[in-house]
Amino acid sequence: MTDRANNEANDTDTQGSEYDRLFYPYLFAGGRVSLDEVLNQVQHSTLEKCRDVIALRRATLATARETLLAAAAAMARAFAAGATLLAFGNGGSTTDAQDLVTDLLHPPVAHWRPLPAIALANDIAVVTAIGNDVGFENIFTRQIIAFGHPGDIAVGISTSGNSLNVLRAFEQAKKQGLLTVALAGYDGGKARRSPAVDFCIISPGDHIPRIQEAQATVYHALLELVQAHLAAEKVRANSDEIRR
Amino acid sequence: MTADEQAPLRAILEQRFALSTSLPATFFEHEAPRIAEACWAMARRFHQGGRLLAFGNGAWATDAQHVSVEFVHPVIVGKRALPALALTNDSATLSGLMAGGRPEMPFSEQLRVLARPSDIALGFSPDGRCANVQAALEQARRMGLLTLAMLGGDGGLITTETVDYRFVVASDDPFIVQEIHETLYHVLWELVHVFFEHEGLLQ
């Protein structure tokens, strides 16, 4: 509270960036800004962002419900046949790829089956070596060549749907007979139109942080659906065993 | 696949999205005032030259990395780069410290050597019972860092005495806990920049 009192005493701040004047015009309406005004507006923005992500998740489900179900069924069939999943993306989408991979390898639910998966940005030696020697657009492609087998699964995450290294990786994966699944934002971008992509799950938003948050729900749902398929498969196999 | 076989799968999908479109509203309505205060506190630390040091285990290690890339390389054009790093990225040091056989040690030892009093420590723990996260937050507090914890369940052993800002997503579902953490650190990052535009509030 002492800090706050001090700040209120010298609240003579009138500057602010163009971005803030554009997106937070109320902060400058009176020409002077007090701490309480800014705190109030930050609270207001927080709730607005929360509403935005909820709306985007609803739109994602409405847009992609059938694609999601079909992709999960295909991924479960691939895992049942021994597939390894290769996941990739850039920036925050790389960490989402890593998150998907660790949830497969080391599931958060006790009875889930651990499944083989590799995040293609995890090996910083490989990423920087390929980026430096043959170009950043090849950092994933080269690893698909090294790791990908027919029947494996390639999952690429790109908020724009246009990341060149992700699109190239899909093309290489398709050539090698992998199942390809894209998570994309906006209108799906080039990933939606790529013949190399089997399933493109679109979160139709236009702000990257919200798209990533909706995509987290998408791959969490995919994980649950894949595990449910594999559990149902196991029950069927066991009852066949008993009948014999 | 028959409609009968499809029904439970459809139910799983609907339930996941139902949770992910309901719990965030409850959480953010309750926490918005604290979030605004935390943004202001973080902005003041960055203004003093502080850095964000983030850490967590398992899936939350990826969140430590995610929040770091947001600050260092903002997707919003024109926002300045702010220093942030994930302790989990240094697999050599982490595995080296873990080979010592004290599971609570790695993050707190990294902080002891690397952190400065003006820095910000952000620890993730889905149940508040990660001994290494708890030990690191305690170490950070002793060193004078601003401390934040993003937790789930009942918040576990990481209490309001342990940290300056404690955010608990009251759920045992690890996916929704993580999704709300992601929105929370995105919001902190987006809105720290608002305070940055008002130097008078950062003294």
C-alpha cells in the first residue's frame, strides 16, 4: 500500500505507446493516468481475454468437432500398429509440441498407456546444426527423414498455418507414408490447403496467445480420445481372448 | 465404428471442451485484481533490470519455456524484449544436480548461483507438492526475488507465506490446470507491457 500511495502522489504520466493508445484509449482519455485507473483497466482486459479464449474454444469445437474425432481415431490406429509420434512447431508452439510429447511418454493419468513420441525441437544441437548448415526451413524436415517410418504420426502446430518449416515437414512426412495432423489458427492458412496434411484442426481466432490456449485444449482432447480408443481396443482384444 | 461405439468418445470431447470453457471464467473473475497487482509488481522488477526465471516439472517444464519465449520475443510488434529464461532448458545442469540424489535441489541451486535480488521467480506445480519447486520458491524469497506460483488442486504445500503471488486453479484435472496457467501467463505478459508504458508507475 505504501508503494501505491507513493504512486498516486506522482501520477503525472501522460505518455504511452501507439499500441496502447490504439488498444487502451481509455487510459489516455483524461490525459493523466493514475495507478488505480491502470489496475482497473488491466483487470478489465484480463476478463476480456478470458472471454475471448472461451469463445475461441467454442468456435474450435464447432468448426473442428468431426475432424478432431477422425484424427484421434486415425492416430489411435497408428499407435496400435506401433507408431511413434513426431511433434514440431515454432516458439510457443514448440513448447506445446513438447507438452504433447511428454503427455504421451509420461501420461498424467495413471491407467493411460505410455506411447512413443519425440519433440523435434528438443535437440538444440540438431536444430542449430541444420538451421546453420541448410536453413531454418529444414530443421524439422531433416529429422523427419531421420526418424520417420511409414505409419508414424507427424503433428505440426502453427498458429498461422503458414510456418514454412512446419509445411515442409508435412510434405516430407507424407512422402514417407506418415499420418499428418496439423493444428492451425486463423483460417488454417496454407496447412488447410496442403495436400500433405491429412487432418487440419483449425482454431479460428486471430490473436496468437488465444489460439495457443485453444490449441492446448485441442491436443488435450486428442490425448484423451486416443487413450479411450486404445482402452476400448484392449477391452475388445481381452474379450476375444476369453471367447477363444 | 458404430454409433454406439462413437457415443462415449463424443462425450469425452464434449466434456473436455465444457470444462475448458467454464472453469477459466470462475478463475479469472476471482483472480483479476491479484493478476493486475502481479503485472504491476513484475513490471517494476523488469524496470529495475530484473529477469524472469521460470521452472516446473514434467509438462509444466514446457510452460516455463513457453512463458520465457513470450517475454524474450513478444509476438506483438513493437513490444520490447524482456529477459526471461526457463531453468528447465539447461538439461546438463539439471541432470547433473539430480544425479546428486536430492530431488528438491536442482531449481533452488540454479537460483542460488544464477538469480539476482531484482529478479522474478515463477514456479509451476499442478498440486503444490513439487518439493523442488517449493524449495526453489523459498530460496528465491530468501534472496529477495519477487515470487509467483501457479498451482492446481488445493495449492498443496506452497502457501501464501511461501510466495508473493499465489494463483491456484482449484481442480485436480491436470489439463485444465495447465490450460488456465497458460492463459494466466499470457495475460501477465500481455499486461505487464501496459505498465511499461507508464514510467511514472514504475518508480
